[in-house]
Amino acid sequence: MQIEEAFFNDRDVTPYPEYIKALHRSNQFELSDARQHTKEYLQNYNSGSAGPPVHYYHKVSKKDKIDNLLRGKDLEKFKAIIG
């Protein structure tokens, strides 16, 4: 929905982390243990970090080619995590 609003309708949208936090506050999104990657992503966002933690990329790596998303030390950390 955010992509549609931003791209097709040329509207400003709520940043993804803020969108997730709002859903969580309204009990529409549960931050369970299965969503540890999302918890870490929000922690990084709240601390002012520009990007998701390395563990987040592990979760999404099945959809994207990880070498296109990570570079340098982050790519090394990721490869160490997944063995």
C-alpha cells in the first residue's frame, strides 16, 4: 500500500518503521519472537541508524540477492551469521 501511494499516486507516505510502530501501538501488528528481525530493525531506526541490522537481511535474503543489498563489513557479518 505504501509503494502504491508513493509511486502511483505521488503522495508522501509514512516511513516504513513509523508505519510498523503505529500498527504495533494499535494492536494490529505483534512483535513476537518470530519477528526478532523487525524488533532489531526498529531498535536501529529508533537509535538513528540509517539501515536495518544485518539479521534483517538474513530474513529477506530468500527474496533478494544479498550481495546487491550489503557491502563490506555488513556483508562479512551476514555471511558469518548464516555460516
